[in-house]
Amino acid sequence: MNAVLTARVHDAERLVRATVIGHALTQAQFDAAVSFAYNSTDRNTREALDPANRGDMEGVAQHMSLNR
């Protein structure tokens, strides 16, 4: 069971790193993005995190609240 959880968390981390390439995230922002990615689809994650590439963290929060 732990191996499955670990693999899913690593997948979520990779997705966040691959999606947010234009702006550095704080540790708290990264953690929140990984949590969102873990609990959402890849498509929703990419759409929600896209504004982060422009530094628009308010836009990220808005997308996350709409795509829970």
C-alpha cells in the first residue's frame, strides 16, 4: 500500500514540476499544488497551475477552487 501512495505522490510532484516552469513556487505553494494534483486529473491540474507560469497565484487559487 505504501508503494502505491509513494508512486502517486511522485507522479503528482512530477506533474507540478513539468507544468510550472516559468515561475518559482514557494515550498507551501508547491505542497498545495502537489496535493491538488494528487486529488485531481492531469488536465485540471495543468489548467489550474498554468497561471503560476505568469506569477498569477491568485489565478491558480481561483482555478483550484473551481476544479475541486
